[in-house]
Amino acid sequence: MAEGDANKNGEAPVFTVLTQYLKDFSFESPNAPQALRPRDKAPEINIGINVNANPMEDGNYDVVLSLTAKAGEGKDMLFNVELVYGGVFRVKNIPQEHIMPLVFIECPRLLFPFARQIVADATRNGGFPPLMIDPIDFAGLFQKRIAEEQAKAQKSNPS
């Protein structure tokens, strides 16, 4: 084993997926079957993404990826999808400064393809073309979140 492969205790780093699960899911097409008629132009689709994580016992983290996708608005609503998809990850023998990026970038990156498939299947099963959500820059989302938290901290603790 190379020197860089172990921490100070001589133990190898551990990063594994223990389980994945569907926590909450909703698909609505309130205006079906009228919403299924052919259209002259593609509807506006709004997609929302959120990542949350909670530490558990034994170095495990419960990471939850929330996706929302809405096509159309009001009486022109085509569909509304809400998905909360989670995973439990084991993170051990990893330096503390690397845990947050690992949990908020790599964990959702591993969950995303499964959540994306659920959304695509639901929209297809709802009578629409499958919604294939573009890949997400979880590193950018994490950096934005850190910047927002730092700005909040500065506002509440002015020098």
C-alpha cells in the first residue's frame, strides 16, 4: 500500500454506498388528457434541484437528492414531478476537510442517474416524451451553497 492510501491510523479510506431508496415521489398531470395533445412549440420546463445530508452513526451519511420538474403553468400545466431520492453512504478514514465535498458532490453525483431515470420513466408513463434531465454540476451547486452560507454568516455577524 502506498503512503497516500492510508490515513494516520494506517487504515484505508472507505467510501461506499450502503443503500439507495425512493423516499417520496409524485407525478401529476392535472389537465390530462387535454395536456397530451400535439403542440406547436415545446413547453417551458422548470427544474429544481436540492441536496441535503445528515450524519448518522458509524460514519454513515444519509444524502437526499430532491428533484422537481414542472412543464407549463396554471390551466396549461402539462405535468409536475417531485422526487426525493436518497442514499446512505459510509465515509470513514477520510480527512475531515474532504468529507463535506464528498457528501455534497460525489454522493449526489452517484444518486443522480437513478433519480433521472425515475423522472424519465414517470413522464413517459404519463404520456409525454421522457424528460431527460441534463447532467448537473454538483461541484458548482456546492460552491454556491458555501458562498450563500458565508454571506448569511457575514450578515448575521457584521464586524
